[in-house]
Amino acid sequence: MAETSDYSQVVELLRAESEAIAKAASRLRAEEVDRVVAILTRCKGKIVLLGVGKSGIIAHKIAATMTSSGTAAVYLHPSDALHGGLGMVNSDDVVLLLSNSGETDELLHLLPYLKRRNVPLVAIVGNVRSSIAQRADAVIDASVDQEACPLNLAPTASTTVALAIGDALAMTLMRAKGLTEDDFASNHPAGQLGKRLTLRVSDLMHGGNHNPTIGADAAWMEIVSAITHYGLGAVNVIDSEGHLAGIITDGDLRRSMQRVRPADLAFANLKCDDLMTRNPVVANPEMLAFDALRLMEDRPSQINVLPVVDDNRLCVGLIRLHDIVRSGL
């Protein structure tokens, strides 16, 4: 019974917070949102977010979301601002204040000094009649009827609403700035999404002096030696001008041994033409590594290596499934 009761309580609290967001959305007025977005969009500097306690944590997260989605933003603790941190704020910036009560002492102490810097003030507050709201240039109503806390004390629904509004503003600015997937990925180079949108075949392929190649007239033992030397499980077969003629994998070698009886001593007569796969699936150096991975996997029979050729079909390298997976894609 206790487990069911706990489950019900968690679900009820989640619904309470989601309903608080829905009510906040219905409470917003178009003119106030447009005013806020206009101020933020016109910002030539950075957006400086201020908040204390739980509101400070939310402000910090909103700053991170804005920065990663194309809008330069920083979190500044009000106490630090009063002791020198205010030096980072200039008239090209916009200050975004978060306060559920709208009467946070540290923020109120800062307002005169922010005003002297002629910096626009935007407030996300739970009380639009509060002192902070009255002195801001634009205000968004983040009020809630009740916290999700059973005692109606701990900031829960109010911080959730403030965070949701901050996310909505960040995404609106992202759209207004025309941020593309490539732009977003450039801000997230270490994440999986960033790698998918930025990491190219040329970053992972074995090329240059490590490009596993062999001439089209090579015999069986030369092929075995080349595959062993490069240790990549395959060699690219090239013609006299360096163009790709085909590819030979260690699997091709094993299959040749099944076809030819060692007693016939016929291995010495096998050439690249007898073993290679002509017109193999290839990659281009500028192709996204994720697209190369899909070329290998999205097919009836998976392949583990791709020759890499340039626009003139000159063989410039080889990329393996292992190389792509190891990169973290």
C-alpha cells in the first residue's frame, strides 16, 4: 500500500508542476512577451542573469541554455556583483533578474547601480506588483497558485515555471537568430550530437602514409603481406594513377583459401583482379562520419570498412566501423 501511495504522490506532484507551467503560459500577455524578446534580441553584448538561492540556480541553468543555443549569457551572483562583479556589466548588455517574491534584498540593492549603467532590465517574477517588477523595463509573470511542496514553502512549482520560461526565451532567441544544426553542434563539439554534426571522415580515416594501398597487379602473397602490415583488415587496390580500383578484405583472403586447394599451389597465381570487390561503397573525406556509419550499417549485409576517395576518385584513405564507434558516435 505504501508503494502505491508513494507512486500516486509522485504522479500528483508532477501533474501539479505541469499544470503550473500550463497556467503560466495562459497567463502571459503577448505585449509583455514581445517587449522582453525585443529587448533580448537587440542585445549587442551579453545577457547577465541574476538570482539568489534557488532562483540563482535556475538563472545559472538558463544562462547555460542561452549560451549553448547561440545567445551569449552569464550568471552573476548578486553578492559578487556588489563586491566588484558589477564590472562585467556594460550598457551593451541586458540584465535578466529572477525572483519569485520580486522583493529579493540583494537584487533591490543592485538596481540603482544597474540603472546608472543604462542597462535594460528584464524581470521574471512571481509577483508583477513587486518592487523589482515595477522598476524593470519589461516583466514576465511567473507566478504560481501554489508550490508543489506539501507545506507550500519549498520553491518547486515556482522554480519549474521560471525555468520553463527561461527555456522558452532561449529557444525563441535561437529561432530569431536563425541558429542551424551546424551552429548548435559547433557549441557542443564533445557531445554525441556535436560529433554527429561536425566529425568528418577525414578526422578519423587512415590516410597519408597510413593509407593501406596496393597495386592492381599485386599477387596473393603481396596482398597478404600488405593487409598484415597495415593491420586494418583491408587494403585499397589502386591503379597506376592512384584511382581506386577496388578493395580486398581479410575476409576475401579467407574465402580464396576455401576456393583454392593448397596442394595445387594456385595461390601464387592469384592476383588482385581475382579477389577484390570492384566499385565498392566508398566515403568522401568531407562526409560526416555519422553518414559513413550509416552507409556501413543501413544495408542488408553490414560492411566494416570503406575506401575513402576524393572528387576525382583518387584513393586517399580507408575508414573502419571500429574507428567511428571508438570516436563516440
